[in-house]
Amino acid sequence: MPHYSGPLLTRPLLKAMLDARRSGRPTWAGSFDLGRGSDEVRLEADHWRWRGSDYPWPERLKDRTVYYWDGEDFAPASRFGSGLYKLVPTGWGVPTFEIDGIKMLVSAQLSPMDDARRKVALIAPRGKQVLDTCGGMGYFAACCLEAGVAAVRSFEKSPEVLWLRTLNPWSPDPESDAAGGRLTLAHGDVSLAIADIADASVDAVLHDPPRFGIAGELYSQAFYDHLARVLRRGGQLFHYTGTPNKLTSGRDVPREVATRLTKAGFRARPELDGVFAVRT
């Protein structure tokens, strides 16, 4: 899908523009791509002008919502599928996203991109062939590209997430010059697609599945056996787990994951908010 190239609005951004207009300023400069860059806009009584096009003043925008121009009005970057999928702005510029109000990426203590960057660093992607099992917003892939990866093969099952990616300026575009042909993004279920990936064809894996209750197949012994099969010996894996249910039930998901990975042929240890493992 082609990536969106129009302006993105949030409630604080609109307020800053309106405040500037009320103070009599003819122009205002700010970011219309969630902090990636800055543009100057012309402020008129009944519209504002950005990159040669005129846009009406929205009547009201909600907090914690990103809006895009759909050709007729500013619409929220959200869509119903198996749940409500929504792009959510953060104080870092880089957005997170939610499914039915549940935040999918960290953003309280650090930027979602910085969080992805420290996890990607564990697998040292420069010059490697990397499998990105659950692409999400593409931040793992973006950090791999930034670090000089040879190629990233990414899968994403949700059409709603893929659509949100086209609106998100921080999500890497496989067709962009920056990607340079190194990123492939497939709409597919990696738990099925992995059977077609050749043995020992991958140097490293980034595995960031939905929580266990939603996608238990991505935590199964059968799937971990496949990960061991496609990884060359010495290849690295980072598996995000978080710590779901630890306080309520005492369940230790990272330990369970490490046990299954060890059985599949990895040396595994807890690292950050997941498990780091090396194929033996």
C-alpha cells in the first residue's frame, strides 16, 4: 500500500496553530509528520495552507488521536477489524498504537523507536539477513535499516496494522530510497509462513508477538523449533515477552519461553523485557 503524504494533526498541534492565528501571525512553523520534520503554514481566517494546498480548520479534535486528511475532512487514524486499531501520539513524536485501548508499544519512559533500537542492538544486524516475525509499526525493521542490515524479511498478519503503517511517517516504506530494497513486508501469518523459509537461511530473528492469550501459537514449541531450523548456528534471537499475569497469577512467561527455546536448541536468558537467545 502506498504511504500517506498529507498532513497529520493532533489536538496540541491544532491549538498551537489557532493560538498563532488569534495573535495575528500570518504564518506558523511546526511538524505535520509527528516530529520527523518541520514546515511553515499560512494561517487564514477560514483555512490554512500547507505545501501549496488549503485545508479547513477542524471543528474539534480529540486527545490521544492522530488525524489524517481523507480528501474531505480530517479523520482519526483508527479502524475497526478484529478490534479497534488506533495510532496514538506520544510526547516523543514517534507514535504507539492501541488495540481496543491496550497500548502495544512502550512510550512512558522512552520513545518507542529508542526502545526498538536497544532491542535490535542485541542481534547486531549490520550485514545480516534478519527475520522480523511480527512487523507491527515497523520500528524493529527501521532500526535494522538504520544499523546497516543486509535484508529484513517482515511479516504482519493484521490488515489494520498494515493500514496504520501507511499513515505513520516513522514506519519504514519498503519502496522508499531509504530502504534501498532491503526490506520486504508481507501480509501474512508467520506461524504458517515460516514453514516455507529455508533451513539456516537467517542470521538473526526479532520476535515481537502479541500477548500469549491472543497468539499462543507464536509461543509454541512447534514455532520455536521452526525458529531454530531457519536460524544458522550462532544466530541471535530477541523475543519480546513482557511480564503478563506475573502479579495476578504468578506465571513467569519469560522463564517458560526460555525453557522452550532451550529445548528447541538455543542458549536463552532473560534480557530487557524479553528473552535473548543464541542458536547452538
